[in-house]
Amino acid sequence: MKRLDRYFIKEFYRWLILMLAAVILLFIIVNFFETLDKFVDRKPSIFSILKYYLYQIPYLVVLLFPMAHLLASFFSVGEMARRLEILAIKASGINLHRILIVLGFAGLLDSGISFVVGEFFMPEANRKFRYVKTVEIEKKRSPFKRIFARNLSFFGKSGYLYFFKYISSRNNRGISPIVMKIRNGRVVQRIDARDGVYRDSMWVFKDVTVRDFFDGEVKVEFYREKEFPELTESPFELLQEQYRLDEMSVFDLKKKLSALKSAGLDYLKILAEIHIRIAFPFANFVILFFSLPLAMSMRGKGRTLGFGLSVLLSFVYWGILQSSKIMGQLGKMDPLLAAWTPNILFFLPGLYFVFKLRR
């Protein structure tokens, strides 16, 4: 790597680290004052408040990394333009596209870092954040530990959908259970019972009606008591609250997607989330590709304009992303296209700016 390349990278990453820290700190400060009344009312410990914000950092890194890239490009390359360094580089006969290539590779590297943080650090941190928020800040019960529930529904293994009017892990019993076996979008079996008990790693139901659906016919059987070895989910498992989408990795989301598909249930929301998890990290590269030619052409227009453009473009990108995400979840747009639409809409003008950039 030549000295000039090292200089580009050093200047860019110096501003990138500074901008990322600044936007994360700004987010935390704003959120702190918005949540201050809750802190005063609930009186959590200082340690709990620190954990409350510490566990948000992986999410904030992924979320604010593209904005930090925007700011860093305008402040680093824009500062070079203001100090006439860009003009000096052109006067030396060096192609300005060299800066784009060097920092473009940096953007690809940062996209990979963003994906790794989002896949391996963010889900667990989000779960811990929700626990701290619910238990230590709001003084409520753990969202992941329940000992009983009313009107509980749960999508279990092998396409079984459970419903209990009441279920308790204290005595491993459930009242008015309904279990449906779903295959390829069709209910192939329905089990209704008066109550049930979980023992020996399976459910045993009393006063049971089993309906099997096949070839347009229904087979109905009645049992005073019947064991169901295929129903292996315990009350403890059924009572555990399901993780939110932002608390699951792409690998976990794909497993859930496969289960929903096999059961014939709606899976568009999961599919849209998977594509966005893959597409969003590349925003770091795309935004650099879009903003660097603009930053080079700013000349002596100053940092204020760069900051204003960064904030404006961040809101535009985020607005497009949220709109296309909703369209993908509702089936109004292909989920893959919905996830990549913001990157495409920023990449195409970026191509124009790159070709327009004077050598």
C-alpha cells in the first residue's frame, strides 16, 4: 500500500471512529433525557442504567454505522478539498478515482463488520437489553420466564400449533388444550381435550377428540385418556416468550422461516427481515460510493454543508428503507427487492457522480 493510500485510510477512519462515537453518544444522551422520568419514578440502580445503555451499543453500531460513514466521507474528503489537497492530487496527475477505490474497499470491509456485529453480537445484546429494561428498570416480571398464562398460543416443532385456555409450569397442567397439525398450509389433524398433563416428556390429554382430515373426509375418534408422544414441548418451553425478530440471528430467522413455510403460515415478515439483515450492512459501501464524489466536489464549502447533507441523506435512506420494508412484509413488493431498494436508489446516482467526477 502506497503512502497516499495510507493517508486516505488514516484520515477517513480517524473521522469515522469519531463520528460513530459522536452519533452513538448523541443518541444515548437524547434517550436518557426522554427516559429520565421513568428512571426517577422507578429508581433503578446506576449499574442497571449503565447496562440499559451498554446492551444497546451493538444495535446502535449497526443502525448508525451508515450515518457515520456519510459524516466521515464529508468531513475527511471534504476537509481535503477545503485544504486544496484534492486539487494538489489532481495537479500531480493522480486519478481521483484512486480515492474512491481505496475507500470503497474500506466500505466493503465495514459492511462485513456491520454484518458480523448484527449476526453474532446484536441479538444476544438485544435480549439482555429487553430483560434489563423490563425487570431492572420497569420493575416488571421477566419477559422470558412465566410460570402460567391464559389464552396461550404457541407454534411448536413439526408443524404443531398449540392453544391453551390456561397453562401452568408449576404442576405441568393445561386446561382446554387445542393442538393442530399443519402440513403445506392445511390442517391435517386437530386435537381437542378437556385438560392435559405433561409427564415423561409428552402430553397426556383427557376427554380427547381427535379429528384427522384427508381426501375430503374427516375421521373422528374419542378417548377417555390418550398419550401423545409426538407432542414434546413442555409447559416451560411453551411459556417462554418468543424472541423478537431483532433478538434473532439470520440463522435463527431462517429456521423459523422454514417452519412457517412447512406449516403453510404467513412468513413474509420473517423473509423481509432476513433480506434486510443482509442488505442493510451494504449501506455502508453504497453510501460511501454515493457521498465521496460529492465530498470531493465541495471544495471550500465547509463542514456545515457536509453535516447538513449527511443528516438529510440519512433520513432519506431510512425513510425509503422503512417504506420498502413495510411493502415487503405486506406482500406489496418482493421482499428481496424491498430490502435492496434503498441501496439501489443510492447506488445509481453514485454511479453518475463517479463518472461525472473529473480525473
